[in-house]
Amino acid sequence: DYQVLGGADADARRHAQARKVADYIAGMTDRYAMREHRRLFLVDEI
């Protein structure tokens, strides 16, 4: 678990996790991103 680790290793793991999320979002089409946002947050419009 990266939260238990300290120092640079924990920072590197957090950065890697954030990078994966950013890459996933960047790969979405606009339509898919809007549909996924609605599904996750139960809203009608963004």
C-alpha cells in the first residue's frame, strides 16, 4: 500500500497512479466521457 510507504517511493507510486488516471481520461472520446460522468455522478448535464 503506497500510503504506508514513506518518502520518494510513496511519491512515485502516487504519481504513477495519477498518471494512469490521466491517461485513461485522455483516451476517452467526448461522448464516452460524458456518458461515464453521468453514470458515476448521476447527473443529466455536465
